[in-house]
Amino acid sequence: MSNELNRIQSGKRMSQVVEVPAERTMLYFAGQIASDRTLDLEGQTRDILDKLDSLLAEAGSDRTKIVSAMIWLSDIRNRHAFNPIWDAWIPEGAAPARACVEARLAEASDLVEIQITAVK
């Protein structure tokens, strides 16, 4: 069996399915929020993505190995501001399965939270 991820119906932003070969090590990440909650949505998003880059590297992985992403926005209308930042962060051909929903986050100052699953 190939050690490569198989992305089905994949676009720039997301894939409908990501198949992971059984021999891959799965990495489950906690939901990440911005370190500086005074930032606007763009600032919080970039801060979270920087954190995810660091955590991926520490775990021996990278953005191309993200299998799925769950994104919670405090206001779903902000997806139009969020999506271009996300799109620029995801490498070409490596779009994960993804959901993006509105949710009441832990603190009123939290505008976005992102949780990913990746492989090593």
C-alpha cells in the first residue's frame, strides 16, 4: 500500500475525503486559539496558523500532511475574511477535509479556533 495520502474531490480550500494509509502515524491536535486575543480576526488567524506550524514541526509533520481541520468562528459572516488567509496557508494540492462553523467560543474575545488532525 502506498504511504501517500489520497485526497478525493480536492480543491484549494478543502477535500471531500482524505484517505490515510493504515501504516501512517496519526497526530491529533487540540483546538488552538490566538495567544493575543486583542487582535482582529486576521491577526488571530495568523497567530493560530503560526502556532500550528510550530506544533506540526515539533511533531515531525507539516502542512502537507494535514488530514482534517475543524474551524470555529465566533461569527460565521467572518468566513469571507478567514478563507483567503486559510487558502494562502494551505499548500497547493494538500487541502484537508474541512468544516467551518459558527460557535460561541470560550471567551468573547476569541474570534476563531482551529483544530487539525495530521499524519507524521
